[in-house]
Amino acid sequence: MTTIELETISPPAGTRCTDVLADTLEGYAGIENVEFDLESGQLKAVFDERIISNESALQVINKAGQIAATRAIQCAAKKEHGVAACANCAGAMGEMLIAQYQTAATLPVANIQNGVIEASLNQPHLTVGEERTVSTSSHEKEDVNEEQGGFTLTQEKKEVILTIVTLLTALAGFIGTRTGMEPMLIAVLYGVAYVAGGWYGVQASIDALREKQINVDLLMILAAIGAAFVGQPAEGAILLFLFSLSNTLQSYAMDRSRKAIEKLLDLRPATATLKRGEKWIDVPIDELLLGDTVIVRPGERFPIDGSVTNGQSEVDQAAITGESVPVHKNINDNVFAGTVNGTGALEIKVTRLAKDTTLARIVQMVEDAQSTKAQTQRMLDDFEQVYALIVLGAAALLIVVPYFLLGEAFQPTFYRAMTWLVVASPCALVISTPASILSAIANGARNGVLFKGGVHLEKTATLKVLAFDKTGTLTHGMPEMTEIIPLSDMDEDGLLRLTAALEARSEHPLAKSIVRSAHERDLDLPPSTNFRAIPGQGVEGKVEGKTLWIGNERLFEERGVAIPADVLSRARSIEDEGQTVMYAYAAPNFLGLLAVADTLREDAVEMIKALKAAGIERVVMLTGDNPRVAAKIAERAGVDEYHANLLPQDKVTVLKNLQQKYGPVAMVGDGVNDAPSLATADIGIAMGGAGTDVAIETADVVLMSDDLEKIPFAIGLARHAKKVVWQNLVFALAVIVLLVAGAFGANLALPLGVVGHEGSTVLVVLNGLRLLGYKA
Ligand code: ADP
Ligand code: MG
């Protein structure tokens, strides 16, 4: 094993790599100037605060730096020293930056002020083996698990064994009593039954007591001890047996929901076929590095996230997006670990390490979501405290008052108090919510709908209004170029070439359609510099010495540049047909107009109808596009109201108004330039999460696919989960009332009380489990 540190490889390579880093970052909207010293890891970046938030800027820069550092280390690990290797490294690094700049990372310690970031970027201290190994944390974790698996029993197995021991010893004790067995032996048998049956309950009670809390386990244990105290050890043992049986069943059932998601990870093959030089070799997926080329044969599952470099195929992405219709993949398209290749062989370039794949992140996120508590559950937890205290206090009163004050017999009084302890304790109530929420979250994840937590699931059930971003959500977001109108001495190609050169740097769908159309005409695009995106308005930058502005009316209004009347009327008449017009301007002249048409998605109308049917009161469309286009699309889609000409911050204001007027509001967007509105809404829903990490980070609910049908599904699932939670609560309460009435009115025997109590607990869990199978 040799350890290679960054400094040992950076000097000759350093300059070029850092250039790539700086260059790529400067191309990102909002980042203006970057200086990066690979050797010291010091980075200084200047960014425009109006365009990119401090957090986003930090994320972008931190990630870029990490990638640069990792890449350099990986080059060294491959023993490709020298200048050529560095050029490779730099080239690959640039591509990585583009592919990954959106990935959120933990923020480094940095100084951000007035649009300047100074950061000391993490330089991962990777250990490099003889050939090529990069130690990953997931790797290490697996090793530990394996070791534990070899030597110790799992918790579940222990629970099962203890439950069986309880049953057998209790039975033996009971039979022994009937057949006149030695009393000492009987005592020992019941003793064992008590210890085995109460093992986990006592532990849980002690844990809770340490935190000055009492829980239902304590009530059960006290009742069992009480039963033994009044000479009914058999009933106490039955109590403990049923108690531990029901706990075992519960953890088994809950695990089914948890494992439903973990199993997704098993979908990945353990090894990948890697191209090394001219040879193809199989390597464990943990050893794949960014930029490696991997072959995926027809019918195989993808071992890793990557982008296609050779071949075409249909890919079944159901594992990620929940959608079984295959997606066509061509060169440069992204593919995801765990999805299934169709009939074509594909070569892909690795874009994420095995531990960072979309699939791994989904699993991680669902696990996080399942471990956060829903609102109802928090309430129930607080309630459990108060309630358990009351039950305990009442039990004491039930002994003290009849025995000491009313002079009733001790044995039946005490026995009744123990029955009360059991039947009144809220086991079923406590488990009613988590059982349902876990299942609903698991179901969603399997269908490509990620709820970030129980709270979000519950809130989704209460939504009254859904607001949609227009572009890319209600419309395809792939606008077609419809008209190119030069207004100066340029011809169509000249205008297109110049504008496309600048728009090539923008992420906006409009920009992409301009660039696409330039490519279709085989135009060579000149380089552009000083690029800047003005959200909701357009872009500016320099091409061939000209400072170019491309954008909507608002861009020019705000900059005090009057649009000539004839140009304006021409643009308006195109907009009246539902097309979006962009003005291209280089002072002092308007160079031309570019018109594009974005079409409504075929399934939008259906989806909106389904939302209404599901009980959503109002569907709203928000857009930065002009009112004429907005009106057309709104009418066709059948939304209740629309707001046009909005800047990102205006969308926030509109959402707040909607909240006040109607109640809980969800915002649906693509998550890339909608972050503020996604955050403002009660629930932010991001679509197409499989492609964009930003969406996954900022939204409360992430739809992995672009499929609009998933929105009514998500709302339906959330509402159904809420219903099941209520069913459970009502049922659990009803059983308690019934059993308590039985205990006092009909002298209910303790074992029957236990059966009713534990039985209702198991039923509540099973009812929650039904949510795993919910379908739209
Ligand atoms: P939407 O609600 O449609 O997502 P945006 O806020 O993304 O709206 O954009 C609003 C308007 O700003 C667009 O309709 C367009 O006129 C203008 N615009 C935004 N980005 C660009 C760009 N890259 N090039 C030209 N115009 C742009
Ligand atoms: Mg948008």
C-alpha cells in the first residue's frame, strides 16, 4: 500500500487542471471569476448574489473542488503520470464538473461575503493501493456487518427464540401445576418464562426510566409481576408471551416496510465489466472510478450511474422511476444503477461512484425519511407519557381505594388493577401511526415517489391547492424553434449562430432549443465570455466582441431600452399564437426575434382532472413567460387560474397569497430554477428527480420520473395513509374502551384482556402494512 498525497502529483499537472476547474465554474450562471490553487487547495470565487444564492455557490464550488482533487488522485492511482495524463485528467475533469456540479455536498468551512467565497477545499486523503483501490465508507461498513453476522444472532432471531422459550416454559409450568409437579420446579419454569418474555420489555423500560420517561413496556412488566404477586404466575406468563409475540410480529412487519426499500440495492450487480486498455475485465463495483468505461450487455442491469458513450438501447427504469415504459437511451444520455438494459449493448462512462449512485441515494433518503417522525406520531409520543402516568396512577388508586377505604378483598382488587394496567395501556395507539407511515413511504419509493419524511406525507394529504411551474412541468419544456426573424443586416443563420453561442452556456429550456436548432443547421458556434443569466428575464454575455442581450420584454424594460413599436407589435402578434418570443439585442440595435413554441403535455389535462377528482380545490399555473402565451396554455390545460410574467421572487409572493386564501399549497416544478418557490410552498414537489440532484435536495416530495400521473398518485397515497392512520387510531381507542368496560363491568379475565390488547396491536400494524400494496 502506498499513500499518495496531492502535492506529489500536482506541480506539472496543476496548472492545466486548475484552468479547467476555473473555466468550468465561470461558465456556470452567476459565477464570475474563479482562482484555484490545486496545491494549497485555496479557492477564491466571485459570484453574482442576485443570480446564485450563497448556499448554491458554495455547493457548486465545493463539489467542483472535491472532484478536481479526487480526479487528480485517481490519475495518480492509475499510474498515468506525465503531461498527457494530465491533459486527460483535465479533460475528464471538466466533463465531470459539468455532470456533477449540481450534486450537493457538505459545505466546507468558508468565508462568504458580498459575493466572494474563500474556501479551503476538502482534499480527500485517499489511500491508493498497488493497482487501483479507493476505499469507500460503504465498503468498510459492509465488512463490519459481515463480521457481526458471523458471530452474533440478529435481534430478530433472538426475539423469536425468547418468545418460544416463554411459551414452552409457561406451558410446562401450567401443565406442571395440574399434574402436581414439584413447586420449586414450577417456580423455576415460570421464572424462566418471565425472564425470557420480559427480556426486551425490561430493557426498554429501563432505557425509558433513565430518561425519566415511562412507557407501555413498563406497564406490561408491572402487570405481569403483579399477577405473580397475587398467585397467578400462569396469567402473568401468558401476558409476557403474548406481549413478546406481538412485539416480534410488529418488528417483523415493520421490517418488511423498511426492507422493501433496502432490497432495491440488491438490484445492482456486484461487478461491472470494465474496459482497461484493450481488455475487458470484471471488477467489483466499489472499485469503479469516475470516468471509467463500462460495458452493459443486453438484458443486464446497470451496475453504476453513467452516461452513454457508445450504442443505443431501450432501458427499463422502473427501479428508479417506478415507470415500466422503457426509455430510449442514446449517446450522452444518463443511465442509472439498478435499471435494466434492453436489447442494445451500451458502453457507458462512469459519472458516479458506487456509493453515490441515484439508487444508493434513494435508499438512504427513504431510510432517513422513515426514521423521522410524523406529526401525529410526535403527538402520540407526548401523549404516551401522560397517558402511561395516568394509567399507572389509576392502577394505584384502584388498589388503594377499594382495599384500604372500602375494605374489599385484596386478591380480586389487585387482580383487577393488573387487568386495568394491561387493557388500558396504549400499545396499539402508539404503533398505529408509524406502521402506516413506514409502509406508505416504502410504497411511494417503489413507485418513484419519494416522500422526504412522515411529516411531508401527512402534509401532502391536506393539500388544497397545487401550483405548477409551466415550463417543463405542464409543457414538454423542449420548445421547438418556430421563427427566426433577423432585424438587422444578418441572415437567419447569422442570428442563430450568435445567439446560440451565448445560450450554449444557459441551462434554460429556451436556451437549449436555440442551441439545438443551431446544431440542426450545422452552425459552428464561436466562444462566448462574460456570460450571465438573469432569472426570469434572459441572458447576457459577449460574443465576437459584441455584448449581447437575449430575453423578454421585461429585460429591456428594466434596463431602460425601448423596444421599437414595429418590433414590439411583430413580437406580440407571434405571442398571440401562444409562442414565446425572445429579443436579441446588441447596443444600439435589435438584431432579431427568435420564436419558439412549447407544447402542452398530452397527459396534463388528464392529470388536472385526476387532481380535481382527488379533491384538490384549485390548480394554478405560474410562469415567467408572457401573459399571452400563458393564457393559451392555461386554457388548454384547464387550470383554474394562472399568473404570468413572474420573476422567481414573484412566484414566492403568489404562493403566499394562495396559502392565505385557500390553505396548504404545493408547488410542482423541475427543481432547478424553482428552488425558492419549492421551499415556500407547504410541500415542494420536484419532477424528474432522477436527472437532477438539486431537485432531490430541495423538494419535500420528489418524483423520480417526469410522469405527471405520479402527482395524483402521490396525493392519493398520502390521503389513503392518513385514512389508515385514523382507522387505526379509532380502532385502537375503541378496543381500549371495550376492554376497560369489560374489566370493570364483566370481571374480564386477565388473559382475555391480554389477547384483546395485543391482538388489536397486531391488527393495527397489519392494517398499516396494507399501504404497501396501495395502487392509484
Ligand atoms: P418559466 O416559468 O417558464 O419556467 P422562467 O422564469 O424560467 O419561466 O423564464 C421566464 C422568461 O424569461 C422566459 O419566458 C424568457 O422570456 C426569459 N428567459 C429566461 N431564460 C432565458 C434564456 N436563457 N434566454 C432567453 N430568454 C430567457
Ligand atoms: Mg422554469
